[in-house]
Amino acid sequence: MTGQAETAAVGRPIALGAAVTAMVLSAACWGFATVMSKGALSAFPPPVLVCLQLGASVAFLWSAVGITGQGIRFDRATRLAGLSGVLEPGLAYVFGTFGLLLTTAGNASLIATTEPLLIAVLAWLLFREKVRPATVAAILAAMAGVAMVTGAHGAGSGQSPLGDVLVILGTLFAALYVVASSRLVAKIEPLALAALQQTVGLVFAVAFLLAWSPEAIAADLGKADAGMLALALVSGIVQYALAFWLYLVGLKRLAASTAALFLTLTPVFGIGGAALFLGEEVTPWQAAGTLIILASVAVASQAARK
């Protein structure tokens, strides 16, 4: 799709309140989509599910780009921006998935809690982005809260050091995606950027699927009923299109280190959705972790106003 808009156009400034709202909604999308994906995984293996989800997301995003009339020039800068989709969902997904096969879910969840801190460190190292002491304290507190919510204590059987290393690399790629996008979103509108990134991510995911098990594609799709296929497609729109679009909207206004903290809300919405739709119990330990996360996000949001 072509148009008259320059890729350097940043659009109207985003108000702080709107940015915070977008971040909270993006976390809600990721959290609730986790519950939806859990149901879809009963019908599709992870590589097939991700391709279905990304396919639905890319179709939704490009349709939204067309409906809103956002023009995109496919010049060198735009193509390079789209390549950031290799970081996430591309490499972050591949390394994270293989790592999860070799280590415990507890270890993987615990490692994932470090993403906000990694984002803050990378933003400082790469772009010398200043991080407020209050934000650092809030990130550390939220990491502890996420560990409590997810029940990640690092114990269990089936642990492999290689698995932990792969999960760490996946988390690092996800953090790099956020830091890179915080700069790209200043030149390309969030909706268009999400469409470009996820198109590249879809190509990466399909290539991975073909290399992983090409014969499984037709078999898995043939066994799935219409309801499970619809669940997979809708979960993809929620988890990828809406979540990433909203997160990029927030990144237009918030520093990468502050935006990273909102990622810790994802498991809060995840356990809330599991309790609401799957009847899963919320333990006192998880409730306490939720309160810590909410308090940390509130502190960081207040600090961003100063």
C-alpha cells in the first residue's frame, strides 16, 4: 500500500493519560489472550498456532491501515523498520519456545520477569536514556511481584542450563524489540509499524514452521474444528494486532524504561482471566504479588508526570 504520508511523520502528540491507558489495555490483551491461546493449544501445536495467530493479526492490521487511510512509503527506512519484527515475535518466540522445552516453566517465568530491567539497561546503553530512581525501584518491585504471581521459584525437574540460556536470549530479543520500537515509533505511526513488523514476523514464523515439521501443517488444520480455528484467529488479533498496536501507541509518549513496567501487568490480567473464564483459583500469594505490581505501576506512572 502506498500513500502520500512520509515515514517521518509522527502524527499528533499522545497525551500521557492516553499513553498509560494504551499500555494498560495492551497488557490486558496479552493477559487475556494467554487464556485464549491455552485453549487453542489443545487443537494446535505451538508453531502452527503462532502462524495462524500472526496470519489473522497481519490481515487485521493491514485492513486497519487501509481503512484509516494511513500511507506508507516502502523506502529503505521503512523496510529496515519492518525488520525489527525479526526480534519479536521472530527470534524471541523461537528461542523462548526451544528454551521452554529444555527447562522448567518456573525457570522460564522467572527469567521473563527480567525483561523490564533489561529494557531499562538497554535503553541506557544504546540511547543513553535517563532512568529515574523511582522507575528503577518500581521495576525491581514489580519483578518480585511477577515472580509471586507466576509462582516462579526456579525449582523443578527437567531443567537444562541450555534451556535457561535460550530463554534468556529470547527475553533479550524481546527487550531489544521494545527499545528499537521506542525509536521507530517516532518516525512511523504505531498501526503501520505494527503491520510492518508482524508481516516480517509472520514470514519468519512460517519459515520456522516449514523447517520444523512441514507435514504437520495439513494434518493439524484438517483435525481442527471450526470453533477452535476461530479461537486461534481471534486470539491472534487480540494477542498480536491489538496488543502490539496499543503498546506502540504508548511508546510514542512514554520512555522505554517506563513503558517496560506495564509489561508486568500481563500476568495480572492472565490470572484474572483464568479465574474468570477457566475457574482457576487465585492464591493469597498471587493476590499479594498483584498488589505489588499495581503499586509499582502506579508509582512509575506518577513519576512520568513529573
